Amino acid sequence: MSTIVQSPYDQPRLRTAAQSEQGPKWIRRLGDFPLYLALFGLSALFCLPFVWLVLTSLKPPAEVFSNNLFPSTWTWSNYSDVVDQAPIGRWMLNTFIVAILGVTAVVFSSSLVAYGFARLRFPGRKQLFALVIATYLLPGSVTLIPTFLIWNKLGAVNTLWPLWAGNLFGSAFYIFMLRQFLLTIPQDLVDSARLDGASFFRIYWNIMLPLIRPALVAVAIFEFNAKWNDFMTPLIYLNNPDRYTLALGLANFKSDFQELGTQWSLLLAASVIFTIPMVIVFFVFQRYFMEGVAHTGIKG
Amino acid sequence: MADVTLAKSTPAPRTRRFSEETVAGWLTISPWFIGFIIFTAGPFLASLYFSFTKYDVINPPEWVGLDNYNRLLTRDRLFPLSLRNTFIYALMYVPLHVITALGVAILLEKARTLKGFFRTAFYLPAITPAVATAYLWVWILNPNDGVVNQALRALHLPAPAWTVDPFWTKPTIVISQIWMMGAAMIMFLAALQGVPRDLYEAATLDGAGPWERFRSVTLPLISGVTFFVTTISIISSLNVFTQGYVMFDKDGGPENSALFVVMYLFKRAFGSGYFQMGYASAIAWILFLIILVVTFVQFKFADRWVYYEHQAK
């Protein structure tokens, strides 16, 4: 690979023989009609639930199950009501704390470990790396209970620590992924830095990290998404509503805050609040996101 | 994997026991190694031990031998049901997930304009948080007033009682999960774009039609990604938890039709009034062994259908 991350979407497409056989451009265009019909139909099917969710969160409560696409009156009060009813701001802050600490921890720890496995030679390296791969395939449910007992012993139940601190020790999947990137960096850069007297840590910090930045961004986004989404960990460790993350708060919304039956319009408004930050992150970093996912499939 | 770019080891001064590089290597991987001991290897062995005990967190664990396993496999009514539910769910989810993602990727790969737009449209559901997705689909598929059933009734089609009828609860979860197939679709798309164009040209010159080109060029060349997507689909479906838990109000749904293994494990370990850590650990180990066998079989049969580029050389 010539660049660190090569986008599969940017490569100029060569026309296949089959395509060039089909004659003048406008006939080809016409031949594409069924394809675009299918694409528009299917993508509408995939987007509709999402659009429907946002529009319905702005409908008056009585219209939650109406089949009109647009609200009769735009009811922004659903959003203020939901914020009044439940400490959504607090939950969002907790989620951000967990996500940001988790992302920072995992980016630095995983890249350092990946650097060791990719670029340094030491006894046991091969065997230990095989262990990294093995842990990636280990289902979390088998370590769940003893891990809970450890945090319980440490008195960390009902704090945010168990939700992110595991990231300080790196994550098998990211170590594997970053190692793939680090292997592509030319050795000349390392050799000349060594001649200048740079330590191995300095090489990691000043040469490796800047060169794999796109991969680090991809890891950061993946982890942000994972922490934002995580439901089981907060469910196990948190039982005080002030400590909840958004995922847990939203899941308990019905039982904790709606004794009088489900108020769907509020529940949907809360779901939108929960989803929006992820959508923003996605659109800002879309390129890294897509490349990271594509890379996972091919190199994974 | 190629180790060509590895640093050449610097010659160690004779006076020191380990070279600077060895020490640096051990230091850089130490965060992972410490975490591995504390949060993986330790808990892994501990849960095996707990699975042979009766343990309620307050009193010390009491050794009961194979009792937990015995009870789970012969006397517990819910555990076999949760296993059955999980398998049925996996059998529906895995093929549908792989085929939908591949199908959409094939269409997208053919598109010449608006590709980015469609890619975003198909990927957007995948970033919706799981808990929000669960509510979204419970609302859309509401048997009485949901949009989907309103539409089905308007078309005079049967309107299933999605979340109420035990037969339809698993398909309900499958639909909500297929909706989020974006990541697998992107992986397939990248793989499809990586198939060398000249292979298609050569196949066409040999008289291959579109279906033959797909079967004998595309499918073998993307089989590595297909294998990866299938593997993660299987593992994630055997670990299904959040959807069932949130959609069915923290319970197993009507007639426990949406009670999955991890939900049952969670209930026994952390459900109010339970705290049966030993019993839950035995559930975890049975699930672990099942996943181990399934993954092993998958890898065993992989060389029959997965094509690796280096084999051709």
C-alpha cells in the first residue's frame, strides 16, 4: 500500500467488457433504471424507520400511531418534557465521560502494544501475539461474573470505573488492527531515528503515532460508538439513576419514570436525543468510519 | 503474516542481560499482558471454578461438583428453552444478515452515480444505539397500532402480532437486527471493489454470463470477507442480549419465546433475588463450549470454500 489508508472508493473504476459492450451512453443509462429503482426503494426502506422516528418524536402524543408522515403541529415540548421528567443531561454527561475516557485509554494502550508486537523483537513475541488473537475470539459472557466480582471487591460497583477502565489495558481487536498498519511503515525511518539516538519509545511517539493517525481515528470512532452503545456493562454495574448512562437510562425509562403507562412520544424523543450525538460523529468522521469498517473485513 | 518490516535487533552489549530492544518490547506490551492476567485469564479460570460451586457473593463458594451442570441439563426447564431460542434466532439471523448485506453491496457496487448517498442511507441504521433500535421496532411493529400492521391491513394482508405472538417474537428481533446490517455491507462492498476487473473480462471472453461470472469469479474472490462476516454474525447471534431484554421489558417475552442464553445467565447472576454466581457460571461455560465448537467447525471447513490469495501463487 502506498498510503497508510487507501480508500477503496477513490480508485478509478475501469469499465468491464460487459459494460462497454452495451453501446451508447444513453442506452446504458436506461439499462441502469431497474438498478436505481431498486436502490432508491431499498434505501428508502432502510431510512424510513429512522425518519419516521424523528418526525414522530415531534408529533402531539395522540398522533404517535397515526400514519401521517408529518406532525399536525410540531410539538417541541416532547423534548422539554422528557428533559423535565428524567435527568437526561446527567446521563448524557456520564455517557460522554465514559466514552471519552474509554477512547483515550484504548487509543494509547492499544497502539503502544501494537507497536511492540509489530516493530520490536523480543522473546515470546509470537506466542503472546497468538494469545491476543485468542482473547479476541473469547466471548465476554465467560469472564463476566468474575470480572464483576473483582470490581465489587474494589468497591467500584455503582461508579463509572468498570465501564471504561478495562480500556487502559488495550483491546485485542484494536491491537490486531493497528499492528497491521504499523507493519507497513518503512524500516528506514526507524533505522535513521535509531542512528540519531532516539529511544524505542520516542520512535513510537514521534514517528509511528503520527503516521498511523487515520487508523487511530478509526479506532477512536469505533470505541466511541461501542461505549455510547454499551448496555450490558452499565446494566450490571450501575443502580443509581444519577450514575446511569443514556443506554441504561433509556432502557429503564419505562419502568422508572412512566408508572402510568408508556408515553411513546417521550420515549421516542429520548431515543432521538440518544441517537443524535452518534449521527453527528458519523457525519463528521464518515470517511474514517467507512474506511475502518471496510478495512476490518478485508484484513480481519 | 509477514515479518519483513520488523526492526533488526540491535546487538546487545555483553554486560547487560537483555538487549534494550527486548526490554522495550516487554514494556510496550505490558499493559496488555497485565490486563490479560487480571481481566481475561484470571476470570476465565475463576468462572470455570465457580461453575462447580454454589456461590451467592455473600457466603464463600461451596463446592458442589457437577451439580450445576446436572441441574441445567436435566431439571431446568428454562435453560434448554433458552438454548433452543438462541439457535432458532441464529439460524434465521445469520443467513439473512449475510445475504442482505451482500445483496445490497452488489447493487451498490454497480451504481455509477450517487454511490456515497446510498452508502450513507444504508449505513445510517447501523449507528443507531441498540436500546433506541429496540424501542423503535417495538413501536413500528406494535400489533394493534404500529405503522407496519396498519399498512399490512390496508393491503388486506395478514398482520402478525409481532411482539405478542410467541411465534413472531424472534422474527421481530431478526428484522430489527437486519436493519442494522450496514457494517457487513461496507465490508462486502470493499471486497467486491477489490475483485480485479480483468478477471471479469477474461470470464466474459470465455463466454461466461452474469450469473457464471458471479459464481465463479466474484464469490470465490470475496470468500475471505464472507467467512469473516459469517463468523462474527454467528458469534454475535449466540450472544444476543440487549434486543430481547429491552424489547420485552427485561423478561423473556410471551411464553419465554425471547429468552436467550445470555439473558438467562444474566437473570440467574444479577436478577433480583437470584445472585446464583455458580449456576450462572455453568451457563456461561456451556455457552462458551458451544461457541468454541461452532467456531472450530467453521474454521475446519473454511479451506473447503474460502479462497486465500496466497494459495494461487
